[in-house]
Amino acid sequence: MRLEGKVALVTGGGSGIGAAAARAMAREGAAVGVLDGRSAAAAAVAAEIRAAGGRAEPLVADVRDEAQVERVVAAAQPVDVLVTAAGLNRTGSTADYATADFDLLVEVNLRGTFVACRAVGRHLLQRGAPGRIVTVSSQMGAVGYPGRAAYCATKHAVNGLTKALAVEWAPHGIAVNAVAPTFVRTPMTEPMLADPAFAAEVSRRLPTGEVATVEEVAAAIVYLASDSARSVTGHVLAVDGGWTAW
């Protein structure tokens, strides 16, 4: 029970990596706030956790809206752990890519991460309490990939934000790290991986030959959220099957 007595907040907790992280942290003893922009999704994951004997409450906010996020974070106090799993992707050739889609990815993937980190960080600083923040980046935060210029840009930025916050808040006992998964089967990636040619290309680029599971990514998040990682901050932990190793 590595997170016994901790209160954790997970943005994007209604599905995919966020839901898996919420479940995993609840199993490790944390009381989890499942935050999502979709009330039904947040409620479903929280109910599943409670049915399994864990503690969880659904929370609703649009991560792009700082007022909504700050209100939810204030209501959830005291928060010890934050996981920023809210994110999305829209692929396409850069020459034809819509500026509105680029702005949307920046707003959700980068602004949403910043707003949540700032809100939780403020309360930790005010309380004088240690804490752990785990941002969800991607292997695309370290490399490029055709048709994903906007996504790569936002995830590179998340890595930079993570490192800057780690340096700024380390003297206050707040650790900030990122997980950077490879392609994982989630509602966001399932349509991509359903394309046999794309799935074959992804497999070819992975030394392990297989995509990660959300449970594997969640295990890395639990580690970074726990006291087992006391001396780890400013780190981007790749859970990428070796994609970025070559």
C-alpha cells in the first residue's frame, strides 16, 4: 500500500491511461479524485474503484478552464499527488493541418497540464507540504513522427514544463516527473491501431514488438507517485518498448 493515506487527483481519469492510473493508485491505498470533462465517465471509473473496495470520487472540469480546475482542486484538498493524464491528438499532414486543431492540442495537452500543476502546486506550497506530480507525456515528446507535428510539439513542451517545475519546486519537497508511453491501446489510439499498415509500422519501430498496456503505464505512474521515488525529480520515464532507444 505505497500510497496509503494519500489523496491523489487524476485529470483525464475517465478513460485510458488516466482511468488505469486512478485504479492503480486506489489499489495502493490512495483516495482518488477522478477528474474528467465528461461527468458520466468520471462517475463510472469512481464507481468501479469503490466497488473494488477503494476510495474515489468523480470530479468534473474542463482542464483548459483555469477557474474550473482551481475550484475542483480547492474542493479536493488536501491533494498530495497529481497525475495529469488529460490529453488528445488529431493527426494530419502539416501542410494541410488546421490551426484550430493545433490550438486545441496546445490548450488541452499543454495548457491543461500547466493549469492543473499550478493549481495543485499552489496548495502544496501554501500548506508547506511535500507532494508528487506526474505528468503524462509521450515518446513523441522525445522524437518526431510524420503527421503529428502538433502532438509532438505539445509533448516536447510537457517535458520542458516538467523539468522546469521540478527545479523550481524541489526545495519545497515537491517532485515533478513525467511518464512517456509508447502507443497504448486506448479510445484515442484504437482507431489508429485498427489500421493494419499503421499497426505494422508501430510494431516495426518497437524493439519489444508490442504496444504497452495502460496497466504498465499506470505501474510507472504509481512508482513516481510513491516514496519509492523520493530521489527522482525532473525525470521523463519512458514506457515505450525501446522506441526512443534507437
